[in-house]
Amino acid sequence: MSAPEGEYYTEERWHNWLDRLDEEEVDLEDEDSARLRLNLQDDAVIAVAKIVSGYEDGDLGEEAALDELADVREIVLSDIEGRFDDEDTVMLVDAVQTSLVCVFYAAEEYIAGGPAEEGAIEAYVDAAVDAEAEEDLDAALGYCAQAGTLIIDGEEMDMSIAEGIDYGLVAEWVNGLDSLYEAMRDPEVVEEDDEEGDAA
């Protein structure tokens, strides 16, 4: 799963996805748009999973792995203001970027400090929901990131965990953790030019 340094993800790859969004009729209620959103998100998360795996396998040292994560983060969380005229497209990319924030945070936490020492994924997500309800978003993100470190460490995640969460930041962050869970187990590259959006 290792890749040459600097080749886990490229700015060109991200912009190819954005160009494809420009070509699509994005409708947030449409199944095709939902699939495209998931592929865009999964593609970036797979890069994160490969970096973490490279660190675990000894192909990357801690500093190099964190640098690689920072490079990918800079690409996919870049400001898209003025990039799209369509409001639905802007909202789709914003949702992806929001989900990815938690994925990066979790990967950085895992590499710098290892997995959470106690607690379960569901418990951390529940704590995040409670923190969001109290408008403590920093704590909510922290709890989601701890859940992410456990996902990276190989803990099983109940795929229905997000069903009872009201729409908001935690729901988006858990969506990102869902992608991370899948990527850590099946890191297949998503083909940018596959019109049906199937994984390679």
C-alpha cells in the first residue's frame, strides 16, 4: 500500500474531480450526485489510509507521514470560493471538506499519539453528539477524532452508527469516519474518469 513520497495525492487529481463536478448537473437530492460526492470523498480518504498504512509498515517515519497528511490536507481543504457558480455544487464540496477535517485530525492523532487508550467508537460518537448539542464543537471534533484513531487501529464500526444523528457537523464528521473505516479495509483507488463511479 506504500507509494513514493509526494505521490499519495496530487493537486491535479483533486482539480480533476472539481472539473468533473463542473460538468455534472449536481442535485443534492439525486442519487448520482450522492455517489459522486462519496467517490470524491473516498478518493481523498484512501490517500489518508495509504499514508497511515505506510507509517504502520515502516515505509514512512512519523514526521514524513505527518508531512504527507499535511500535503493532502492542503490540497483537498483549499478554499473553493468563486470556483463554482452552482450553489448545490458548492454545498457538496463543502460537505466533503467538512467530513475530511475529522479524517485528517484522526490520522494525525493516531500517528502522533496512537489510538485512544480506552473507550469504544460508539461511546466517542455519543460524546461528540452531546458536545455538539452543548455547542462545544472543539470537544465534538476531538471525540470524533478519537473514534477515528480506534477505526485506524482496527476496531469494528457499526455501520448504522450515523442513523440516529441529527444533521450537523458531527453527522458530517461521522460520514468521514465511515469512509475511513472502509478505506482502511479496502483501499481501492477510485477512478476519476469512471462515469459510473465504480472503484477500480
